[in-house]
Amino acid sequence: MARATKIVATLGPASSDPALLEAMIRAGVNVVRLNFSHGKAQDHIDRARLVREAAVRAGREVAIMADLQGPKIRVGKFAEGKVMLENGNQFVLDASRTELGDLQGVGLDYKELPRDVKPGDLLLLNDGLIVLTVDAVKGEQVHTTVKVGGELSNNKGINKQGGGLTAPALTGKDMDDIKTAMSFQADYLAVSFPKNATDMEMARQLANVAGAEYGHKPGLIAKIERAEAIPRLEEILLASDGIMVARGDLAVEVGNAVVPALQKRMIKLARLHDKVVITATQMMESMITNPVPTRAEVSDVANAVLDGTDAVMLSAETAAGKYPLETVLEMAKICSAAESAEHVELDADFNGQSFTRIDQSIAMGALFTAHHLGAKAIVALTESGSTALWMSRHRVQIPIYALTTKVSSQRKMALFRNVRALLMDTSADRDTALDQAERHLKKRKIVETGDVYAITCGEPMGAPGGTNMLKICRVS
């Protein structure tokens, strides 16, 4: 696999055929997202099994990311399924309403809305396509005037411009879903709408407790989609294993024009703090119905790659679109082309930096040496994947191979940019393990006679966080 940037694809009705899913994994899918906003617990358990089986047939491990629904900040249902709101109409959002909605108003799934808004606030419905101005709050009713009209149908989302909705990040449903996700050992848990580090810490505690009986701890991804999360981005990052630039809801709350600069800032900050980052939402939106992407979409994906994102994500394109396999193939092609144009300035990454950990210093030394020697590969014998993660935070056009004895670590590293994780049983003896690693690489035709590669490991072998040795080898 020459491509460094990873692809996250959402599983749904369009991609649940076993043969198609296998083909998508072969085409370049590295992480499969299960969207817990749809389906029951057993549906997700069945789909997780489908993913694992398809990965075995494809001969490669992929990570599973369980994406929690988060709070349902939505309108209720309409008697006729939808209404057409005209500019200037009066419309009531009523938390106490039990009957189906009509042109005058609709009930709310989110009962706290009357407490969260005041006259003058702007409410954005259906991803910002409909805009309502709050005129008054009367008990459980929010009286509004339609500022930008359009078709409003059942259960469409509500955002408040500038943020400020108090809904907790983790609902009762999310807590049950965390248990479900841990029952099939989801590699990553994506938390929707976190506002601060506390939300992520609570999710981690729940996941660790639920995963304890399986001996499993997932990686945590914070989905940055609330305006309140932006001032607290760094604290959320530090409490997580990575973030998702969730451009849909975020754009509705902060405005479309602000999002591109925020995307660049988030990617840069995540890499600085040794966290992974996924760029998501509408990356190849037109391919839901068309066999080729627009040139704007090609540029969008390429720019995320050039920004340094670990992964780019497909949502409805693979879950419900007409061309899920073609979309993955196109995205892989765009990523590879963008990477080939990258300018590497590795030395500049180390200017003014100091490393206090031995294992991190070894990882940086491997990068620096391999880059200047023009090595064929950088190899890390790793238990936890930390060494490979640190290496992957720096741009280097040399593939990083992480050899691990743990399937859970192999799957987790499926999200790390420029890391190819391989499963390999290694001896407890260092020299034997190094010989085993070279034979493994030669067998897979990663290196051949005369090639130079850098390899890191730790003594004693198998101790997490114990990387303390760098060796430069020439294949004999």
C-alpha cells in the first residue's frame, strides 16, 4: 500500500453486502465506521462480525469505529411527513406538544430548547437550510419567525447559531451503545458533541468499565462539532486519542466560512499533541448519486491530505450511495496523488524541540536517520503502537512498518497516517526478534537484498513503552 492517508468508510445499506465490503477493504478502506444513530444493538453486532469476516477474506486488518449518536437535538414528526415553511411565517417549536406537527408548529425531541434560547437567537434547522428567528419563549413553546424558509421534514436537526445548547454529550442511549460497542471490541469510540475534557473523560471511564470483561480499551475520538468545543479544543485533545473535524454541525454553528481555517488549525494541533485526526463530512458528497466526484471535492480531499490529516471519511457516500466501491477507489487515488506532491521538511520539525522520553527520542532518531540515508523502510517492533504513532506525526516519504504481536494494536494503528501495521510473533530474545523481523519484511517483499532500513525495539522485549534501541540494517 503506497498510500499514507487512511480512509474511513461508513457501513450502511449500500455497503452491507459481504462481497462488496470485501472489495471496498481491498480497494483501500482502513477503518469501518458504524453509525449508532441508526439501527439496534444487534444490527451493530452483526455488522461488526461482517466487517471482521470481510477483513479476513481480504487478508488485512481494519479498525472498527463505533460512532455514538449523542443528544437528539431535533424537531418531532409531522402529520404529513413534512411542511413547506415560507419566509415570514410564524412557527412554534413546542416541547410539550404530543400531536404531530403542521404548518403552525411541531413538537421537539429536545425538550430543553425553551431553556436554552432567548428572543433574537437564530435557530438553524436541517443543516442550516432553514433559519428561524426566536421572537419569544412562552413556557414550553419557542415562538419564531421563518427567516429562511424551505422544506422541513420529520426529525431534522436543530442548531443554535454561535452554540449554547446545553444537551449533555452522553445520553442514556449512548451509555448502552458503549456497552454494545465494547461487546465486539470496537477499536475506536467516536463521541458526538463533546463540549469539554470532562465529556471525554466520562466516555473513557464508561468504555473502560464496559470493556474490562473483554480486556479491551478503545481509542477515543472527539467529534468537534459544537461552537463551545473550539475554545476548549486543546483540553479536549489531551483527554482524547484523536479528534474528528466534523464539518457538518460545526459549520452550522460557527458559519461555513470559518471552517476551512479551523480544519487546518485542528489538524496542526492534533499532530503537535501526538493525536490522530479525521477530516469528515461531504468530502465526496456528489458521488452519492454520481460515478465521479466534482473537481471541488477532489481539491477538498487533496487539501485535507496536504494539511496532514491522518484519515478522510466517507459517510452517506458509502452508507447509502449508489457507488460505494467507486467512491473508495476515487478517494484513494486522490490521496496518493496529493501525497506525491508533498514537500518534506523533516529537519524543521525537530528545531527547538526537546524529547524527555527515551522511546520518543528513539522514534525521532529513526525518522531523522532513515530520511537522510534514503532508507527503504522504517520498522518499529511495538506492543502498544506508541512508537509508530510518534513517527507518523512527522511527514516523511518513507513507509513506516509497525510489527506487533497484538491484533488490537494492529487494528488501532490502521488509523495512523503512513503506518502499515503487521502482525508478527516475536522472540523474547532481541537478536532473534530482529532476524525474524527482517525475514518477515523480505517475505512480504517490503525489503530485498541491498536495501537499508531502520528498526527500533526495546529491551526487555515485549514491554510496552520500552523502546530504547535503534539499529540501521542493510539486507544481506
